[in-house]
Amino acid sequence: MEKNRETAQKILDGKPLAAADSGIIPVKKGKVIETALDWIKANPQSPAQTVGAVKIETEGIRHDFSRTRYLNKLATLPAVKTVLEKGAYLEKFPDLLGEPVTNHYFASPITVDGANKYLFVRVTEEKNKIFYLHEVFSPEEIEKAKPLDAVLSKFLYRVQTVPRNEQDSIKWSDLYRSPIKHFKEGKPSDITPLSATSSEMSSPRIA
């Protein structure tokens, strides 16, 4: 899939691509991860046809819900494939922790219980392309996101300086909200880890 900034901006500013209902996947005995895994087993997904074939399987679901767990996230699980195939393709990033993988970012407006939201989806690519995680953001959260170049600089600095066993304290959602805002504003694509120099990527630019 070729990145098309104009197309992505239109998608992000357009009508919701999916509608989620928080009552569709009821949590079983308070166990969100188990509920999500049961859902994907009962509703097997064929690979999403997007940047090639992207697998949406238990491996990705388990990792996704091991990071964050909340009802809107569970409710939007059925919309992941739609966003991968019809949503805005935001960016391709090398792994910021130095792992030998590439990350693809997608997003789309959706509704959850009638409220406008944005669904963000991350895909990892090593030998195969696998659904890795998704997050749900409100329009207000996107509006408040910091500029992408500033977030990348600070984020990369923290990744380089915070011990790996403490990196759960890093606010990854900042990295996911800022690209959505960047595209909605139609900004140029020259501020990304793929185009920035190593010196630009290693120095924090946020006070």
C-alpha cells in the first residue's frame, strides 16, 4: 500500500468506518484478555488485505490486551480488520526499541455506543505481518496531542535512557495519538524516524 497523505486526511476527517457497541462482547467474570481470546477463537478472521496480508490471530490479541485493557478496546475488536483494510495508512516506522521489525500504523474514525472516536491499529512486520495492538481515542485526545516531531524526539530519548525493565512507564499512547493529529492537519511527511537523522532522533526537544 502506497502512503497517500491526501487520502488519509480525507478518511480521518470523514464519516466513521465502523460502529461498535460495548454490549456486543460482554466481559466474562471480569477477565478481559480471556474474553478477547474467546471472541477471536469463535470469530476467526481471514487475513486483512492491506500492506500485504495481515494476520489477526490469538498471538496479536494476547499481546494487545496484555498492554491495556478497557471496555471500549474490547468493543472495537471486531472493527480492527475494517480499519486495516479501509482506514488511513499513517506511517511505517522502524521499531523504536531496536527490535528487527517494522511497524505500520493505521487509524480511522469510528463510533462507540454512538460517540465519535478514533481507532488506532498497529501492525508489526518481521517475517509475517501481524496485528499487534489497537487503541481507542476521543477527538479531544487527538486534538490535545503534541506535535509528532516533538513526541518522536522525546520518546526516542526516553527509550534510549530508561532501562528496558522500566519502559512500561513510557506513555506509548502519545506516540499513537500524534500521527493521527499530524495527518488530520495535513502536515508534511518529512518528520518521521525513517527520514530523521540519528542525531535528530536522539535529542529531546520537549521541555
